[in-house]
Amino acid sequence: MKTLPPALAILLLIGTLSPALAADADTDADGIPDIAEPLLHTDPMNADTDGDGIGDLADSDAVNAPSPIAEGGAAATYRIGELLVENNVDPVAKKDAPDHLELQVFNDGSADLTDYTLFYTFTDNDSGVTEAYVVHPAVLIPAGGEARIHVDEGTMPGHLRANPNSIYLTSMAGKHVTATLQATGQAAVEATVEKDPGGAEQAD
Ligand SMILES: [Ca+2]
Ligand SMILES: [Ca+2]
Ligand SMILES: [Ca+2]
């Protein structure tokens, strides 16, 4: 028997139980009602939550993108500095910020870095479940300088939208987190960090 993508199976179930709910709002127009996206751990505001090019409805693993990172390449002219997943600080307000993925990138090259891919993963230490996301941040990393990429509410420059139904936010377990960055033609650089158990905390 052919297995259905998880999204289709859930939609069929909801449609069977409640035809009215199945026709409910679908903000990102990906074919999955807003009310069903949390059940799939997908984002109601993103039609391709894991960024792998396959929409949430058809994606057999909608929050686990295959790695887009290529082997080899020229020596990287960039490197990852800090990789934070908790105890974030708002540098402007100098106050605690809600926990989120934050990546500091140094550009040791002579040209601004704009065309690069970020691949990040969360693995739940209790369940062993892994989520993986591909993003192409529109964040310029100046030649000889640095920039910070935030994955959170995504409303400010340098900030990308986080999936609100990710295990990063919904599981209380500790997590192993990886971030891999690659510019076209150059070797990838990777960093890892452990997130303590207790879930993602809001700022005090
Ligand atoms: Ca939707
Ligand atoms: Ca979606
Ligand atoms: Ca996808």
C-alpha cells in the first residue's frame, strides 16, 4: 500500500471528522488549513516550511529538508563565530531576548558576502527526532566585517522567520543544534551547540 504524505493523511482525517474545519482558513495557501499545521509541525505562514522546494502539502517530510551543502570547494573566506540557542541578548536594548537560533558570521574575504545558504538542524535528545531547514538569508556580511543572522519572529532586518511549530519551541527536551553555511563555490563551515532541557524561554 502506498503511504500518503503526512499532510494528506491529516487532511483526510480532519475532512472525515469535520468537513467545516477542513475548509477553514489557509493563510499561506499551501493547501493545509491553519488549524492543521501545528499537527504537522509546519508553519501556517510558510508554504514550504523546511525550504527544500517542496510545498508542505506534498512534502513527505515537511520539516526535514535534505542537506543542500556541497562537498569540497575553495577554502572558505568566512567563518562562524558565536552560535546561540539560548540566553540571547538584544544588543540595542541590552536586555534578554527570547531564546532563538542566532549565528555570528565573520567575512575575512575582500568582497561582501550576499549569496549563501544556511542549513540548520535541531535534534531532540529525548525522541531522536530531527528537523532540518534550508534558508537563503538576505543578510549582507560585509568584507572584513561580520553580521548576525537571527531566526526568530523575522520582522527586523537580519531576522528570519522561525517555524512556530518547530520542536525547538514545542519540545522541552535538550537539543543538539547544527548550523552549516556555504557560499557558492566555497567550502562549507559548520558549528554545533547544545540546548539545555527546558524549552525556549521568553525574555524576563
Ligand atoms: Ca496552510
Ligand atoms: Ca505551511
Ligand atoms: Ca518542504
